[in-house]
Amino acid sequence: MTDDRVFVITGGASDFLGRSCAELLIRAGKEVIVIDNATDEAFGFIPDAEIIHLNIDNGLLEEKLGGLENRINVIHCQTQSCCEPDLLKNSERNLVEQLVFLRLCQKLQAQKVTACLDAELLFANPLELPVTETDRESPGNLAGVNHLVIESHLPILSLPWASIRSSTLYGPGQREGVVPLVFSKLEHNEPLDDFSPKTSTKDLIHANDAAAGTIAVAINGHGIYNISTGRETQLSALIKVMRKINGSQSGITGTKKREIIYQRSCFSPNKANRDLGWQPIVSLKEGIESTAAWLQDNSIS
């Protein structure tokens, strides 16, 4: 039986997870359409994908996807797209964009819609770790509330759906995030005052693992899945590994204080492993080394 499915990825150029998914699907010979209003420079990462250079709520999008009714498998990574200076207006506009796009998926009778969400935004104050898919959400800001609304909207689309709660991503190609930030400070021998290493942890997942898990969910999963490692990494341990790579002597002075919303984070991947046979395979050392090498080669500092 011929597979005429088309994978539609929002944020497939500017979003790190979206881009990683697009690259993995293209290597597997799948037909991929990327919807992204990012700059042309960002699209250089995915030269073999069909590009629709529009925002997700643009009225022309329905015309561009015309003829693909009942064929598209949507991986929706662009779940935070607005940059209004007013936080409330930004949140409101972003949520409207998301709902407009989800309704378009419904109109096109998508084979499936998978939303990719930031697990930390949904769980600002988890009661215990690791967090499972059945734990009660505790968003700590408007972006987290928007994620929760998007996830809650999926079941009422009357379409097959899944929701991915991804832990902290890192890997080659990433220009923003905790790993590039630490790398930049170490490269410039700057004090790492923004970190509280004794209490702060991250569930760090390599982009290759996250993309493989996301695609597994998009094809065979239903419902909510954590795509994570289930391991807490202290930021002090991350800094130690990266110091060994570049030989920096930057220290944590503790002179700068700020509120850290997500002090500890860890999400159980057991459901994805049990249902889909997926598990992360990239070790932290291997992943950090390849990421640092990419950052150095691309002068991201």
C-alpha cells in the first residue's frame, strides 16, 4: 500500500525541535512541508523540504495546503509564535493564532495533529519528580497557560491527536537555550551568576532523541507523552562537562540573584518507552561534546 501521507511541520525552520524533525523525516524519504515565517537564513537548514513562508494564522495557508485533505500528518511545533512587548497581548494573540491553525487542521481533515509543548512551562511547581503524564499541571506564567489551553483543545477537534511534553532540548544547530548560554559565558570567561547549581536541575534531551520520539508519537501515539530522559542533570555538572571541553575557568560567584521559576525538572519517559518502544540513546557527554563542537565551528558565543 502506497503511503501518500505528507508531514506538515510548523516552525520547521526556526523551532529547534521542528527543524530536527524535518531533517529526520527527509532523511527517511518522507514528504515534508514546512510552515514557518522565519528568515531565509533559517530555511538553509532544511533545503529539501517544501517551504510555505507564512504565519500559521495566515488566511492564504488553506489555499497553499489545498488538495491535501485527509493526507496531512501535522507536527505542530510553532506553539509560541508572537513577540509582542506587552505580555498579555502577546499571550492573547499567540493563543488566537494557535486556535485558528488547529481549526484549519480540522477543516482539512488532517490524519493526525501532534502538538509539541514545553514540559517545563506546564510544570512550574511539580509536587514530585519525575513528572508523569497523569500529574496535575502547574503552569507558572502565561506561556504555560497557553500550552495547557492548546493541549486541552486537541480532543475536541474530532481528529486523531497527540501531545508531546518535551524536556529541555539541546544539540548541534541550537543557537538559544541553556547549553549555548553556558557555552557563551565559558568562552568569554564570564561568571555564571544566572545559575543556582546546587538546586537547579534540567532534564536535558538531545535533539536527535527528541526528534525520534516526536516522530514515533506522531505516527503511532495517541494522547499525552513525555519526551524526556527521566534524569536530572545538575547545572553544576553541565558546567563541569563544558569546562573540560573548552578549558575555561569561569566560576559561579553567586553575586547576582534572580527568581528561578523552574528550579528542578525531570519527566518520566516510561509511557513512550512502553507504548512506542522509544528511548533516548545519546549520552550527556556525547551530546554536549557534539553541541560544543558545533557552537565553536559556527562561532556562536
